[in-house]
Amino acid sequence: MFSVLCKPGHIVPNNTHFDTTRANIEFTGARAIDLPIPEAADTQAYLPFKGNIDITALEKLIVREGTAQIPLVMITVTNNSSGGQPVSLANIRAARELTQGHDIPLYFDACRFAENAWFIKQREPGYADKTPREIACEMFSLADGCTFSAKKDAFAHIGGLLCTNDNSLAEQEMNLLILTEGFPT
Ligand SMILES: Cc1ncc(COP(=O)(O)O)c(C=O)c1O
């Protein structure tokens, strides 16, 4: 995905990039930028959604660097490299509104989406009566796609998914995958 979307000089913001995600972005010459909320650095602070992306910092970055420099924004759910902290639906929605307003696609690094949905059910007002599946559907309805390492938790021994709503991007990705993974099935 990054081979198709990113060029040298581009910037890809995330709440916190997982190291292999960062490596794949920076291999293209783009910069992977972390924008966690400032409280995430305080190990003693208790917040229900300490994995959130800093919306104010994201807006400043988009305005400063310009939309053309940012091929996508990512949110990692849960935010593994920042202590496995969850992200709220309110935060995902705010990121969606901001990125949509600037015509920038939003992708999840989604390998712990189920755990994140469970935290939303437990902690976010208005979601206690929804099932984790309903919450996950609401999360994914706000994104253009995701990267997904399936070998976490209950899903699979190995492998993953690369999902996108963009058919042209999917075709380019599938062509490149022939070089590294073989024909898509
Ligand atoms: C948030 C996140 N993204 C990506 C990965 C990378 O997964 P894989 O090793 O399947 O490439 C991990 C692995 O722990 C992860 O926690």
C-alpha cells in the first residue's frame, strides 16, 4: 500500500506507528509521524482513551504541510506502541471529519480492532448496550481501509489483510503483491 501511495517527501501521520508500519512507510522515502495525545507520555495518567490521535496537532500538520504531501492518515487500534491503549469512536469520528474535509484517506492499522471495540463498549458513553461487532462495524464505517495483521489474538496463525474501498488502489496493490506474496486469492 505504501509503495503505491507514498513518495519521497510525503508524510504519513498516525497516533503511533507500529515499527513495521513505520519501516514500510520510510522505505518509500516518506516520513512516518507520530501524533499521540500529549497525555499518552504520562505513564501515571489514567485516561479511558489514551491511544487517541491528537486532532489539533493533526489539523496543524495538514495546514502546515498541505494536503498534497499527506497521501493518507492512519490510526492504530489499539495503539500498540503507546502501551496498547484504546482509541475512542469520538476520536475516530473527529479524525474522519478532518481528513474527509481535506480529501485525505483514513486507514486503520487494525490488528486489535476487536479489543478496541471492547474498550469502547466498556468506557465510551452511549456504547454499553451495543455489541463489540456493532461497534467494530461503526469503527470501520469511518475508514477507507486498513492494514490488518491477523496473527494476533484469536484470528489466525499467520497472515493478514489489506483492505481498501479504492478499486484503483486495490488493483495496483494486487499487481505489486505478485512480486512479494504471489497471486492474490
Ligand atoms: C499495531 C501493529 N501493526 C502491525 C503489526 C505487524 O504485524 P506483522 O508482524 O504481522 O507484520 C503489529 C505486530 O505486533 C502490530 O501490533
